[in-house]
Amino acid sequence: MIVSPAFSCASGEYLEMKNQVCSKCAEGTYSLGSGIKFDEWDELPAGFSNVATFMDTAVGSAENKADSCNNSSWTPRGNYIESNRDDCTVSLIYAVHLKKSGSVFFEYQYIDNNIFFEFFIQNDQCKEMESTADKWVKLTDNGEWGSHSVTLKSGSNILYWRTTGILMGSKVVKPVLVKNITIEGVAYTSECFACKPGTFSDKPGSSGCQVCPRNTYSEKGAKECTKCKEEMYYADEGSSACIERPPCTNKDFFQIHTPCDKEGKVSRRHDPIFKLIELTVISRFENKTQIMYKWIEPKICKEDLPDALTLPPSGERKDCPPCNPGFYNNASSSCTPCPPGTFSDGTQECKACPAGTEPALGFEYKWWNILPANMKTSCFNVGNSKCDGMNGWEVAGDHIQSGAGGSDNDYLILNLHIPGFKPPTSVTGATGSELGRITFIFETICSADCVLYFMADVNRKNTNVVESWERSKEKQSYTHIISKNASFTFTWAFQRINEGQDSRQFINDMAKIYSITVTNAVDGVASSCRACALGSEQSGSSCVPCPAGHYIEKETSQCKECPPNTFLSIHQVYGQEACIPCGPSSKSTKDHSACFSDCLVSYVKDNQSLNYDFSNLSQVGSLMSGPSFTSRGTKFFHFFNISLCGNEGKKMAICTDNITDVTLKDMVAESEDFSNFVGAFVCQSTIIPSDSKGFRTALALQSNSLADRFLGATVETTLENISIKTDMFPPSPNKIPDVHFFYKSSTVTTSCENGRATVVTMRCNPNKPDQGELSVPSSCPAGTCDGCTFYFVWESAEACPLCTEQDYHEIEGACKKGFQETLYVWNEPKHCIKGVPLPEKRTSTCETVDFWLKVGAGVGAFTAVLLIALTCYFWKKNQKLEYKYSKLVMTANSKECELPAADSCAIMEGEDNEEEIVYSNKQSLLGKLKSLATKEKEDNFESVQLKSSRSQNI
């Protein structure tokens, strides 16, 4: 029958379908009127279903992975339902049809960020409704229940509670717990719901059921609770049956130490005799503690059964330990903190600090007779409240240890609250990375899979696990650095087993804390005094705060500024040695709180001088390495952000655990309160890509700071005990030296006792312009092989040295029209940037090259002609001489003449002997050459050639 959506029944009523009227629910039942509630999880309620998948198919067969998730599901645990513990994706699904707009409400416990928990809604077309802001469920504190509520639209709604485990190692994730699912908006219900076992409803028209008290029980739909039989059976609160009491064993009681008392005092009277007796007894019994034995509540065992143990006698007295440092005993049963300006080691009265000193504020707890005022302890069980009211931890003289609890899966919780941190008065302006620290010494003794968690809550926003230790651990110390002034609550939580069962088998498994030391706490006490700065007038002895970056001069107790390029130690402010020099190629901030690189690095060695300017790389560089895969094949990446230099020393690299759609801008704006926000020089996150596990957007988790202190930059391969493994990267292909930036992290882990170190190697590569490329060693895709020292190589043209005169050469051009050009070009290949610029083209005057070429050609031609002429002349002359000589020889041998013939004899027969006179006023070229050859006189003269027709001799 269709009922109008506007029609609904009130709480405690149901719609009687036959008469169409609202009737009250009977005793033993309840109704929400227009809603339904699921608070009984002995089995999966009707309408709920489980779907398990393995969505990441990057490695291996999808079919094989799907088969491996067949046994993964949400498991009912009575009062709640528990998610899977593996890395499968499991959805708890419920479909509901609403006649009008309504809502869904549920309680949950979600403490492990290695598992993603999302709640979303689909309509009947399988489209997600607009509820992305409510999709990702927030983490809860350890052992606490949170609540989540989402508005529902009318019509069909499919509700999904989906979890996905991310197993980065062998550690099993902590499951998500859900209970009390309530859906409003069904308009009406046609029946009432029976009260679940352990609850009852004694009035008609009830909107809920009441829980049965301890030692009573009820079945389903009960109108009242039934008492258990006396002495033979027991029942916890909200039980469905009584259980027979077992014989008592040593697992059913525990011991405690009472506060120091003055037991034995008689009642105070005005009679002097009684006062004398009182003082005598006090002096005899004061400062004693008693060892007391108590049954674990609720007591479930019986003492009068065979082999049962009885409670050991209490009252054994032992000497009380002294007060903790900074406290004193004021003749009472407790220790009192020393007044401001005084100090005590715990065994003596408080004394005022001498002139020129101030108290070193903090807390040092090493004696445990009573729980300190700023600490509290509790017990929490995820399934029920049976350990409510019990102490989670018990004091035991020289240590504090985990208590008995109600069952092995209880969380035994110890809290320490510190409202804030500040450095000493004399260095109140310091803004370094360390404002304080907490150190504790502990051990765990376990025969099962126990876990000790150490957590920190900043400004009461969210509790994050800082470190955890599984199984038995030897006595050891752990230190956590505080880097910002905020309100902190430190929590130690011990759990013997993490299973959904109420057993008490490992009562002897415990955690012990021997001492807890906190430095620079704003509300701390003093166990000693330290030097402080005095005002300019020595008349008073009160301390004054030194300006930022000033130390206390030993001789005058005055504030004096640290020298340039030094930073002030947060632990030592007395004497100039408190100013620690910055490393190579680094400078200090204006307040001398830290050192940073101004992006300029110089290197001089073996007459080689190189200067680097990394200013263009001062923006944050990012690198995503991988992919890597878990043992089950889940794909993930390592994401790094690096703030190399500049920015006045501000740590610009940001990493965060992002399991919502919050943008980076929003996270930066709320960085002071965002507990998962990490700012450093180098930080790391684990990225689950959008194509893994069916996520629509990439998710970030496990954000860590790898470097919060800059040590220096140098070409050398060692700095402050950090050495570079040269085999991590192949050598540089060019001969330009690499520059190494060294960083340190103050975060100490169990695997890195000295903190983490990071080395960023800057390599010149002209083929990679602008930001270039970041990489990690191929042998260590996570950037590190041991988890403590991280290596990166940043290749870029911006990592090349600055150019100098040795990086270019000149080329001279031809002389044209009396001018010559000189060009300058870079040496190839070019391995430098910026620096000395390339000189401009230079032009200079010169003599024309064509003129001298013509002159040379003319001189050459003249010389050639001269040589040819001389050769011809001497050759012809030689011929004539030979002719004349031969004629003379012939004449000498003639019979007609006795004497040598005259020149006329050379006239051959038939020759004309006619005389002819020729006048020449100009000397011919041949004549000039002849005169030069015969070395005639330089004066010119006329030559006359005579010709005769007579044949006779003259």
C-alpha cells in the first residue's frame, strides 16, 4: 500500500498496516519512527552484503589477485563490525529506498593511515551523489570512537563503506570498526525491532533499549534483565548469558604502589604528649610506600575452588623514592613543584638560582610513586566498556608499567600534556628547527604480538603515531624533536594482542617506562640553573632576554651578537662557542637561527677557480620515483620535494598526507593546525596513483621530513660525517666538477639513531635547460638503500659554472677598406652559463690588402723581366765573344797574313764596307742594361758607330 511521503510515525511507534494507524511498540521492542538502526552485529544483518576486489592489475594476473581476496570481508564482532586486515578492497553495501530526504549516521574507529576508509552513496543509476566532501572519513584517536553523518536524498540510495589496505611492509594494518548505523528518512516502519541480547525495554513505545547491568543478562526482546546466580556465575555489562566463574590465578590480580604516606600517625590532639607521640611515629614511618594487591575488575574468578589462588597480603612497606628533579617534599605525602626561580634535584629543598642564572625549565620523571599531575591513564576496549574506570598504567617505584586491563585486546593508555615549548629566556628570539625535545627510556616484555605506540597530538586536532614497537624490545631510549610552539599531548598506548576476542591469557605481557624527560616546557620545573644575560645595569640580578642571534658573553654576562655566518645553538647560549659556524657556501639568517645557501658556490683547487649560481633552481624541484609494488602487487611511488637554496632559509618543500580533496593551497593556509603537514628542505611522501585500487585521484600518505637543517655545499665528497658513495651514480660525462648539497634531519627513528641525511648532487648538463631533471640511484629506487641517507642527482644547464675569459676565444676577420673585425665565440662544447658575457665585436683600422698585393705583383713582374733580360744579354754577349775568338784563331793560322788581322778582317767577303755614321741622342734600354752589366760610368754620353765602305785596314 502506498503511503504519502509526508506521513510518518513518531519514535517508539510503528505503522499498523491493517488499520493504517501508528501504534506504540510493545515492551522488549523499540522503534525510531522514521528510521532504522543496526546495533547488533553477531551476524551480518539482512540487506547488507560484502564485495571484495583487488583493483590494481599492474603486476600479475587480475584473476589470481581476485582469488586472493575471496576470504576478505567485513566481519561481525557482536557490538561492531570489523573491516579486513589485508590489502584487498572490501565494500560493505546496503541499499535503502527513502520516501523523503533523510540521513545516515554511524560511529567508527579509524586509527591506521595505512588503510583508506571511504563512505559514499550511489543512486539507483549507480552514479555517485554529490558528497565528495564527506567521502573520506577522518582518522580517530587511538581507542576512541568518532561519528560520521551524511544527508540522503529521497529515492533509492546505495550506501558503501569501503576500505583498502596499503601494506608497505610486512606490518598488518589496523582494521576499521563500525557500529550503530542509523538511517533516517524511511517515512515509516511497519514493525518494531526487538531489543538485542544484553539489553531490555520495560516500557511500551520505547525509542531504544537499555543495557543490562553487570552480573545480569537478557535474551533478545527482553522486558527486563535476569540476575546471575550468586558466587557461581558472572556477566559483564550488556551480556546475553552468565558464565561460570573459573578458579582464580595470578592473571586475575595485580600489584600497585601507594603514595608515600605517614601510616601509623595517631589522631591529632592538643595534648603535648600526643603531639610528641605523633612526631615520633611520623619520623619512623614517613616516606614509606605500601605494595597493594588488587583483583582485576570485574572479578570473574572464584577463590574457594580447588587450585584457586587467593589475593596475596598487602601492606608491605618500602622506602619511597625521592621526588623527581624540580620537586621537593614539604613534609606531606606528595612532592610539590619548586616555586618559580628556584631549583631542586628532588632530594633537597628548593633553592633560588644564583645571580646571572635562570632555571632550566622542563620535566624529568624518573621516580614513580604517584602519577604526575600533568599525566593521566586510562583503559579502553573497542568492543565494550568493561575496562572503564581501571587504570591503564601503574606506578612501580623506579618505573611505570602497563596495567592489567580487562582483556588482552584492551588499549592501556598513558597521556602527558605539555601546553607549549619555548627556548631559554636569553634566546627567546630563536626560531630554529628545535624548540624542545622529549626523551623516554622503555622496554617491552611480550610473549604475544604486543605493540607499544608513541603518539603526538598537536593543538588537540588529531593524534598521529610517531613511532611504534612490536613484540619484546630491550631497554632503550627514544627522542622526539619538537619544532614548533604548540600544545602537545603525548600518548603511550600498549596493546597485548589486536584480535576481536575477550581473553585474558597474556596478563604478564607489559611495557615499562623508566624515565620521561621534556626540555623547554613552558610550565616546567627546574632541576638546575643555567647562565643568563643581565641588563646593562649590574645593580640587579634579573635575567633579560637577548635579541635574536645573541649569545651571553662570559666576562660581562651581556648579550652579544653572533659573528656573521654563524647560528646560535638552542642547547648552549653561554660564550661565543654557542655560535656554531655555518658550513661551506652557506650563510646564516638575520636572526642567526639557522644556516642556508644563497645559491652561490665557489670552488678553488689546483689553480682552478669555478663559481656556480643556482638561483634559477631555487624553486622547489619534484621527483616521483618508481613504480614500486607491495608483496601483493599494489603499485605506489616515492614522491620527493626539494628546496635547494635561497628563499632566505625558508623550508619551501611541502609534503602532506592527502586522503581528501583538499588542495595544496588550502593545506598551506592551515599549516599551523594541519597535523599531517610537513615543511622541510627535502620531504618525502608515498603516492598511490589514481589507477591503483580504483581511486579516482592520486593519494598521498606517510609524509616525512628528510632534511630540516642545511649543512653546506661543496665539491668535496664528505661533510660532517656524511660521505657520498661515489658508486651511486655514473661519473659526469664532462670534466666539470659536481657540487654536493648536504642536509640533515633532526628526526630520530629506531633505524636511524643519528637522524636522516640527504645529499643533492648538482651536475652540469647543457642538454637539460631550465629546471633540468632530478633522479635517484638506479640501485636504490626509493632514493636510499638503508633508509637513513638519501641521494639525488639534479642535472641541468643551470648547474654549470659561471663563464670566465677562458671559456671563449677570438677570431680575426679580413681587412676590408682599411678596417678589420674581431669576433668572439664560446668554446665548444660550452659548459658554462651567465658569468662573464661574450665581448662585443671589435673593429680596428688596417692597410688595404689589394694595394700591397698590386705592389708585390708589380715588383715580382719587374724582377722577372730583369732576370730574363740579363740572361738573354749575357747569353748573346757570350755568343759574340766566342765568334770573335774563333775568327782570331782562324786568322792566326792563315798563310796570307803573318800578323793578326785587324778588326776589318772580320768583315766577310761580300760584306759592305761602306762607312756610315749614326748619331744617337737617347740611350736605348739595351744600352742601359749593357752599361750596368759592364759597370760603365754613370754619366751619359753619345756613342757613334762608324761604318766604312773601304775594306782596307785603318
